[in-house]
Amino acid sequence: MNPVRVLIVDDSASVRQVLSSILNDAPGISVIGAAADAFAAARRLQSELPDVIILDIEMPGMNGLTFLRKIMEQRPIPVIICSTLTEAGSPMLFEALEAGAVDVLPKPRVGTRNALLETADRLCHAVRAAAQAKLRPKLARVEVEKKLTADAILPPPVPRRDRVATDRVVCIGSSTGGTETLREVLEQLPETTPGIAIVQHMPEKFTAAFARRLNGLCRMDIKEAEDGDELSTGRVLIAPGNRHMVLQRTGQRYHVAIKDGPPVSRHRPSVDVLFRSAAQSAGANAMGVIMTGMGDDGARGLLEMRHAGAMTLAQDEESCVVFGMPKEAIAAGAVQRITPLARIPREIIDWPSVQRSAPAMTARSA
């Protein structure tokens, strides 16, 4: 296979050097150039198009967000945002994701060998995933809102209720392309939805800002999970970056434990960790949903959920940014339903009335 060709755009010479060194040492990846600003990058794009662009946000002249929007308007190319703003959870990063960036990463950590190795592994994984991403035209926010209104499946808003115990839980796993995909799903769910636990592969400290953003857009109560948090009707808990999340049950109530430990399936947090704990703690009272992302994290855990009697869904290939994680779960025999993204909210809402003996891998139309 031809190597993934990468263009690095960052005003820091040291960052350009570190990123270039990491990527050029990785099998199947080649850095074709490095630019100190958006104008130099634009000139480079006139002579050669990369497969993936790694882009900083804060740069002189034209910031990365403006450059990203121009790329997506004129010649869409998979873009990974690599910025110190990641750790601060800046709103600009969410604007970048809405504008079409496929992933966000923190700047490389070079303090220790282990930190550099972790950075290198995540960076190379993100580049390979981005190279497989399917880019779609981005609708203006007002058009998205009109579409959601036209396709609304929700009753009129009502004030959030006090949380109550639930006998059902939904567990969702996603990676590349998942931040916007999760928003599309959660925006359409009512506050009467069973508790939802989510693992989205993303950097440490970014998950808290991500949860706050979703909480302001959705009817459910959404937060970054803390150790001991209760998972109840109308509540969504998102695993904190760089830590695993485990579902546990005490009597009729569910809560989560936040744990350290080595990466599982190459990730921390790991979808497999969440799904396996759901199989043990919730069994047939759980639904597992695997969505867009590269790799096989979640496939084994979703199979354990299915064996425990849970309902299991996978996002279909057409609506995935990267059809890696769902593909692996389907191949493992873990999936009962293959579902377009637009249908996933309705699947969750209708779940209590759906018969659990659905045939394996039944394709669902939107």
C-alpha cells in the first residue's frame, strides 16, 4: 500500500520537528512537508495534495480554524487538529470539529520516554484513521437546525426531572468522527431515556469541555463521569480522557467506577472495558451501540454483551466517518442490528418495546 502522505502546519519549529520525526519513523506514513503558517501551507497545496493535514489552531496571520474552513469549502482533505487548546477544552476546538476536522490531539508530550511513546502511538493511529475518513459536505449550523426541526422525533421540551433509578442502561462506544456523531444522537433523545454511559476516544481534559458543550445542547443531563457517579434515567456519563470507566450495579441502581490501568485494545478509556462491565452488571438490561471509529476496540466487549442477552447495534458503513470499529464488531458476530446514524436515536427510544430475539446483523433502513 502507498504510504499515508501528511502535511504538518504549525508555527512552532520544534513541534514540526517532533511531529515529523514521529511520523517518518512510523510504517506506512510519510511527511511530505511542514509549513509554519496557513499561507505557506496553501502554497504547498497548490503543488501537492496530502492525504492528511495536521493543523495547529493558534498561528500568525490566518488561524487554523479559518484555514480549515477554507480547505473544506474548496478541497476537502482529512484534517487533524493538534493544539495546546485541546487541554483547555477551548470552544474553538468544537468549532473545528463542526467545520469538518476528523480528530483533535494535544501537542506532543516529550517530558518522558513513556509520554513520548504514548503520544507517538496516538498520533500515528489518528493519522491512519483520518486517511480512511469519508468527508461529507458540511451544512451551515442554521441548515442543520432546520433539518433537525423537520425530522424531529421529540415531544416539546419539559424541565429536567430529578434523577430516578433505571433498570435499563445504554452503553455507546465511538472514536474517529464520534464527537459530532454523538451530538447528532444525543440532541434527539428525551430526558426519559435510560441512563447512557459513553466512551469516546479523546484526549485528557477535553472530555469535560465536551460534556459541558453537549449538556447545553441536549435535553438529557450530560457530564464527564466521576468515580461513584450514579447512572440514572435522563443522565449521560462520558468517560474522562485517559481513564477507564466501568459500569457497576448495587441493587436496582447503576453507578460507574473510574479506574487507572494500562490501555486496553490500545485505548484508555477503552470501549471494551465499558462493554464488558455492562455485560457483567446489566446483562439483558443493557443496550450496546458501536459507532464510527478505527480499530477493533469494543468488538470483544460487545460480543460479551450479546452473549449476556443485551441488545447490540452497530452504525452502518454509509453513515460512518470511519467504518472500522463497527466492521470489526459485525465480523465478530457481536451485532444484532446494523443501523444508519439517523435511526440510532429512534432505536434507543423504542428499545423497551423491541423484542430482544432480533436476528443477527439485520440491516435497518433509515
